[in-house]
Amino acid sequence: MLYGALAILMLASCSPGKEVSLSEVDSFEKAVPVWAEGRELEKNLTLSFREVIKGKRKADIRIAASTDYRLKVNGNFVGHGPCVAAHGFYRVDCYDIGPFLGKGDNVVSIEVAGYNEPSFYLISQPSFLMAEIHSGRECIAWTGRDFKAYDLGWRKQDVPKFSFQRPQMEYWILEPSYGDWETSLSFSSAKEVPLKQQEPKTLISRRVPYPDYTLREASRVDSDKAVIFSFGKDCSGFLGMEVSVKSRSRVTVDFDELLTGGEVRHRMSFRGYIVYELEPGRYTLESFEPYTMQYAQVAVEGDASVERMFMRDYCNSDVHRGRFTCSNPDLVRIFEAARETIRQSSLDVFMDTPSRERAGWLCDSFFSSRVTCDLSGNTLLEKNFLENFILPEKLPWVPEGMLPMCYPSDHWDYNYIPNWAMWYVLELEEYLARSGDRELVDKARDRMYALAAFFEKYLNADGLLEKLDKWVFIEWSAANSFTQDVNYPTNMLYAEMLDAMGRLYSDASLREKASRIRETIRQQSYDGRFFCDNAVRQPDGTLQRTDNHTEVCQYYAFFFHTASKEDYPELWDRLVNEFGPKRNKVNPYPDVPFANAFIGNYLRPELLSREGLTRQLLEETFDYFLPMVELTGTLWENMGATASCNHGFASHLAHVIYRDVAGIHDVDRVGKTVTLRLRDTGLESCSAVLPVPEGDISLEWTMKDGKIDRKVKLPKGYRLIEE
């Protein structure tokens, strides 16, 4: 084993014995980063670390790792990590293991996967583990002196990736004694792996709460085609099962969010299955990586039977404070589906989907961040998310000034979405209003101005962005086909970005520039009926407007303040009365491609909300989204079930319901004011609890004969404004 001390570079310090929250720990006293000698860059290598300690009434363990780990004590699951951070930074997890310790000797085991594979989910950085156990003020075990490591070989290394966006799939070759290393005090059936001290690590605190690990059972719902288990709705976590094996068998578990033709068929481009090769005996198995599913289908080659299927949630534990109920049970179902969606899609970053990617995407995060704040009462997760983008001196895999489209992640193909970087600025402005965290906004200043400078080289003589590189993304619809040469929705967003920067940093020149861009778009894009999506540069050098005009382009125009109801009354009336879900039945504009869920059909309710059209907003919410809830209990990426049926941004409906249905129109958490805007929504009654750092905002109201009777309770120091 390795001995010695290592100087660890830290952004903050926790003094020995200092009482801190488990999520605030940001250092180690004695542990050093270690890994199997010469194998820190090896792909898909899983090492099993263990240490035996005496029983303690109080004990905690600190862990930092790259890339994933699973912690157990005496074979009992304790936690999974790490909490992700930016390139070159590692967040420290800390667990109270006292409740898991017995009176005698105890086995603390940490299973660590070193993937060394580029993905959108985890950064590809050299593998390591840092761990140390404390009892009171004493550090009793640490990597660098204690913790033996083994390469047990249970997990097959040479396997394909789960998806383009995630590391390797799981393929296990096991025998009944495979778990002895986690429980046996005298484990000696494998050779110890020599460990080598790794490079120093920059450590920072976890900050966000630890996950919810609730266990849930599946029920068997076999079809005439397959053995199938159902969880009743979409769930995300570690898939477990109890298996009885009579002869050597191969058990494959396929999973998905929906059944297709009575069985699980993979609808998307990922390997939604786990493989186990098992020797005779009884097993309780649990996946190492988290997955999303409603259904799990079992196929057996040999003589084996799955007797139980379960899942250990790997979800946000901090979104349960907010509550909503009303006289319409379907609306309550939509609210709870929104909560379930964000619960599964937000652990340490705002993930787009907990299934194929688990990636922290910009734009998605603009919507998700509103919801987590509403349901948890804090901005801890959002701070982590935004902070990751500004921690490194230089962001890899993107040009100077650009931000990654999702992060922390690796884009070795150098792809990026210029539009998504603009959404970062918009979210940063809202984050400041939610948190009052001027320090982070000021730290982001240089990166924001570098972003603005990046776009300067794409400005044409009219002051508009032209021929942007890489993946110019508007939404999942035909709008993505009309992005060159001058894309007007992109320029609408660009103007809003400059305006937001001007407000954030008191820069009048940026706001003036935004105003000029909006006016140019109005002159070039509007054809008297709709805003057109793009204009193409002709061989003679002139810019010619196309006849492409999408539904989402109109929403961009109004949402980003290029258009207003007052300046474009006919277009506004057309959008309100002839677009939306009603156009699925009667379509007077077949030449205007439909918007999709991401993001047009979420921009639409924002526009209806601005004009107080609450009843229409509510009716369209049922039309658009209730069918999703009925099928998966979560909200989807697209209007159809062709992609993710559990997508973080879609949880934004919870924010809409609080704001427009309950009537908690605005909460100024910094200025401590609550603005109510109660409207006749057609509901008979409503009750809502919206948490803030100081407590809960509680509202109850009933509607009778056109009159509202309401009761409001505010935290101490808050002031009520009624509109």
C-alpha cells in the first residue's frame, strides 16, 4: 500500500473537527488520490476498494472520485456519486455511516468505475479515488495508507457504450460469492492491486442535497410475447432484481419508458439493456449505473427465474416542499408529473433526460431552474450548474469565448450550439433575481463579454448574425432546417442576450445594440402575415428573405420582445385564436410547420400568461400534456413518444401552474415581496405552498359566484402585493 501525504489544492477549507453540513465538506485531512498503478487511463476499469473498521456510534466518510462510485457498509447501500463538477475540479461527498455500523468489525466498500470515455454525462479524466473515514474529530482510515483495492473482473470491460452520450453499458459475469468482498471480514480470494498516488486534485464542496434513494417495487405484467415487469410510471434509478439460477444462465433485462406492440423495443439510439452471466445460485442484483424506465423485460438463456424486480431511486430529494392541489384532479396530476419529471432530471446539474444522456444542457436549464427553485425554495442546484461553466480557466472542446452546449461533459468532436450559450446569459439574469448572488454574476463577467466578442465576427453589414457555425438550434421541428444564412429566431435570441447583459452589467451600449437588432429583424423578417425564419445570401451578394415561416418563429418574436401585441395585433390575434392544439384538428395554415414541445409549446403559455389568458392556457395545458401524464406519469421531450418521455425542461408546467393558476404571480426572494394575481380560471378551489428560504408562502382560495375568497400566509419579513 501507498504511504505519505500529498498537498491538495483547495478552494476552501474545512478545519479538522469543524461542524459543517455534509454537503459543505470541501477537503480531506489525510487522504490522497490513488488508483491502480499505470491504469488510470484504462477504459471501463472497475476497482473494488475496501477497509475494515471497528464499530463506531458516529462516523462519516468523505469521497471524491472520477468517474462513478458506489458506497456500501457491510453490504448495505449507502450512496452513489460523485457530485459532478467542471474539468479539473472535484466535489467532495460526505456520508454519515454511523447508522450502518455494527458493534464489531465493519466492512466499508467502495466500487469505483474509471470509464475514460468521452460523453455528455461524465468528464473523461484520469481515474482516482480519495476517501477517508472520520469518527468524531479523529481520521481513522484514508486512501494512501488504508483501503485495499481489487480488480475482481466481475464487470466485463470490452463492451460498447450505452449511448453516444454515456459511457459503457453494463455486462456482468458473476457467481454467488461475488458480494463477499463487501461483507466478509477475512476476504482473501482475490489478489490485491498495487495502488499509486495520483496527481493533486482541486476540491470543492458538493453544496447540493444528497439524492433520494427510495426503494420501489415492480409488478409483473407479462404479455403473450415476453416476461415484463412494470413500475406503473417512469422511474429513474438503479434497477434491481432477485434471481434464482439452477444452471449457468444468461439473463438480459431490456427496459424502456413505453411498450411497443406489447413488448420492450428500444425507441432511441441507446443500448437499453443489462446483461448478467450467472453461475447456479441465488442473487440479489442491482445495476451500478442509473437508468430510466417504466417497463423491464426479461430474457433468459438457460435455467433461471427472476422472482422480484425493484428500483432504488436516484432522484432529487429537495423538491418536495412545494405543494399544489385544486378542484380539478387532472391538473393536480399534471403538477405531480412535473414534480416527478424534475425530481428525476435534477441531481447535481439540470439534466435534459435521466435516460439516454443525463447531460446538463443549457436552454433546458432556463426552464428547469425556475421549477427547482419553486419546489425546493433554494437555488443551490442552479448555482452548481452555472458555476461549472465558469470554474475552468479555459473550457475544452469549444472555441475561445464559446460555452459548451452541455456541461460538465466532453465534446471531442468540437460541436457546440451557439444559441444555447445565449440562453446562459438569460438564465444568469434570472438567477440573480432568484438568489441575489451578485458574486457569481460578477465572476461570470469576463466569460460573458468573451461570449459577446465571439459573436462579433459573425455580424453582417446589417448588424445581424449570419452563417453561424456548428449546430444552430431553434427547436425540434422544421425550424431547425431554416437556420442559414441569416436566421431570425437566432437573432431575436441574440438581441435578448445583449439586453440581458446590458441589464446585468449596466452596459447601455449593449442595450442600444439589442434595440437596433430588433428593429432590423422587424424590417427584414416580417412579410405582412408572419415573421419569416431566414434569409439566404444570393450569388450577387444580396440577402433574400425566404418563404419559410414556422410557428415557433412567431413565438420567438413575441417571447424575446421583437414583437408585441400592440405593434402586431393581427399576428397576435392569429396566434391566440388559430394556433395552439386546436390547429391539430383545423389547420388554416398548412404552410406553417407546427411547433414542438421543445421549446415552442412551452414558449406559447408564457405568451398567454403575459396577456392574462389563463383559461385558454389551462385548456391548452390539458390538450397538450395530459396524454403524456396518462402514459408515463412524466412529461416529454416531443409531443409524440419518439424520444425521451421524461425531460427536465418539461417540468416547467409546475412553474406555470403556480404562477397562472394558483395566482402566485411573482416572488421576489431578494426584495421579499409576493405578488398575487388571482383570476377566474374556472376552478372552484385551489391550495398552494411555494417555499422560499425563510419559510413557506401558503395560499388558499375558493371561487363562488365570480368572487374569490382567499387566505394567504407569508414568511416573516415578506410583503404582499395584489394585482
